[in-house]
Amino acid sequence: MSAEIICVGTELLLGDILNTNAQFLARELADLGIPHYYQTVVGDNPSRLKQVLAMACERSAILIFTGGLGPTPDDLTTETLADFFGVGLIEQFDIIEDIARKFAQRGRQMTPSNHKQALIPEGAKVLPNPTGTAPGIIWQPRPGLTLLTFPGVPSEMQGMWQETAVPYLKGQGWGKQIIYSQTLRFWGIGESALAEKVAPFFHLTNPTVAPYASQGEVRLRVSARAPSQGEALQLIEPVVKDLRQIAGTDYFGSDTDTIASVVGQLLREANQTVSVAESCTGGGVGSLLTAVAGSSEYFKGGIIAYSNEVKVSLLGVSSSDLDKWGAVSKQVAQEMALGVRSRLATDWGVSITGIAGPGGGNESKPVGLVYMGLATPDDRVECFKYNFGRDRSRTSIRHQSACYALDQLRRRLLSRFHPAQV
């Protein structure tokens, strides 16, 4: 027995607005332990909404609708539901009074079109909207099927869900279990490579393990169904332990951790500091680091050295090396890292120089080529070469370059201060 989310609105199909309602409801259903396997977005069209309804009624016990409850002609959710199940609409005078009162409180006059929002399918119950003018319904048009409708305005929908829908669902026997998840995050390994390493875990049923990737990062979501979070954790923890052990240093954190926050924690624990010298990323590494609260404890600053003149004057890069090897080179990346570490007096120095595109590349140095330097506390310097490919966007190349640079720093910090984890 599962739930299904159906979001109504042509504006969603056109991409004019982001569908945050589906995300919110999906998380809420998981918290209630109610499985849901389908989400649908359909435009403001009665015929297509009925097609969606016909399929949803056959596979789900709870149908949750958002959108299409307003006063305009294209707000057709309620009347389409009534027509589909062959019942009439009844005007609820208490809804009209509530709408009129809200208009009066705002110094406005209710329009005749708002009367449409007081029409409720015969046999349905009103799902109150404390803040807006569009109420929803709770309706069981046939045995074993429950419909809940909400307006598309996220704040109204969320309030109605928490105040009325959740208590109703729990009262109907739903929500006796929860679905609790942990997300393991990985960098430096591809989705397919990680999937091969952990393939046997994908066949588990409780907990379950599912992979997904985004912007160079790979994630494994481990989810368990249980009566309480504590019991779910007992199911999840041994699986998480095994997955982390298999992945090794490719695993960097869980849930809300980021590469930057993990690097920051490692630097804080070791009482170490870092500075950055950036060319093609234009401050991207510094931005990631300073997005973490408390980063002033370990991040001293950075130098954005776009021009060769700045590389020479502020970072001490050799003019002859720039002439011989070019700005995008191993030699320059190393000198930038050593230079920023020396000038800002930090334990570690990180540098990036590359070609983010869309122009500027050639056959020997194509768009997507990036060198990263890492100067260590003992005056050593390493260099890492990446080619992100000319087909990636400038934004993607810059972001991945910044993350890969921080990931290399993370790995060196682990090796130096937490060798048992390496």
C-alpha cells in the first residue's frame, strides 16, 4: 500500500517554477514510513489529469494532489476529480465565509470567482487552509483509496499537511513505521566504479542501498524501515560500516557534509591553516571554504591571480617559467601553491590554474585542462593534472576543479593525521 504524488500545473511542465512541493511531500512520506513509488506532473488539462488518475488509482492507496485549487478557469483539480468519480459538487457556505473574512482582513473584497473554491465533491471533507483562500479536500471516493488535495503555494501546502493531513493519516493507521536514510558521499571515484565495488549491497531489501551521482560526486543512500529511528539505525549501521570500509578514502562524509566542511574539520583538529591561489576558478575554492561556519579558524585567505603579472608580483611565480611552460602548467601550479603558502604564512597552500573555456584552448592544452598544486607544511609541493573535457560547461569545470583541489588536500590531511583511515 503506497502513496502517489500528483502535481498539477502547466507552469511546472514549462519549468517556470521549481517543484519543491514534491520534494517536501516525498520527505514527509518517508518520515511517516509511507512508501511511494510514483510522482507525476500534469498540466492544467482535465483529460490528461483523468488519464493520470486512472493509472494512479490502480497502483496507489493514497493520492496526494498539489495545485489547481485556485479561482481561475485553469484551476480544474477539484471539478476534474468529482467528474472522474461521477459525483456532484456541493457549495460549502462556511468556506465562502472563511474566504470573505480573509479578504476583509487584507482590506480587499472577495470576487465572484472565489466562490469556485467553495465547491467540494459530494462525500468529501474539507482540508482547511489556515492562511490562504484555497482549501483542500480529504476524500475516500471508493474503498481503499484516499485523496488529499492541496494548493500549489508551498507555504500553504506545508501548513495544511502538518496541521491536518499528518494527524488524519496517522489516525487511519498510517505512519506506524518510519523510513530513515543516511547518505554516504564519495569523491574521486565514478558512479560505475563504485557500483561495481558494492554491487552485492544493491540486492538488500531492508535496509536498501541506492546510488546516484551529481557534479563529480557519487552518493549511496542507505534506507531502512522500522518502528523508530533507533531501530532503523541498528539496521543501517553495519551496512554503512561495510560500505565505508570498501570505499576507503573515496568516502569523504555523510548527509550534509561537504568536501569543504570535512577539510575544515580536519584542519581544525590538526590545528593547521590553509591559503589558496586561484586562476581559472576565480575564487571558487575560497568560496567553498568560507561557506562553512567558523572557517576563519583555519582559512587565512586567497589570491585570485588571473593575469601573469599578478602571478609574478603577488605569488612569486618565475617569469621565465611562465614564458617557457605557460600559465597552465605543472611548474606554475607548484610555484603558485608555494607562493601563497609563503606569503600568507599558512601550513598548506592550494593552487589551481587551467582553461575553463569556452575558448582559450588548443591541441596541446585543451579546454578542461587543469593543474592543481599542493604545498605541504614541510616545504614539499605536489601537482595534480586533470582533464575535465572540452564538452563540460565553464561552470562545471570551475566547480569540479575547486572540489578536486579540496579533495586532494583532504586525502593528504588524512594520510598525515589519520593514517589508520587511509
